[in-house]
Amino acid sequence: MASNFVAVFDACVLYPAPIRDLLLRLAVTGLFRARWSERIHDEWIPGGSA
């Protein structure tokens, strides 16, 4: 069952792999829905524009 809760992930939780993995695993369980913007995505991807 999908949760009504939405968590917006910032680059500071997406970049360290252990934190990102934990949070994404929790999101997969349906505890919350993980979201981030294209700008946040660009910040944490190596070689991003930020």
C-alpha cells in the first residue's frame, strides 16, 4: 500500500551511498514516497552542473 507521506530528498542525503540506500529501501516498503527535483539530482550526480 502506498503511503500518503512524501519525503523530498536533498542532495546531502542522496550523495552518501549508505544514507541514500537506507532511505530508498524504506521508501520501497511504502513507508513514504521519495521525491527530488532535477536540480537536486544534478547536485549529487558526479559531474553534475552544480
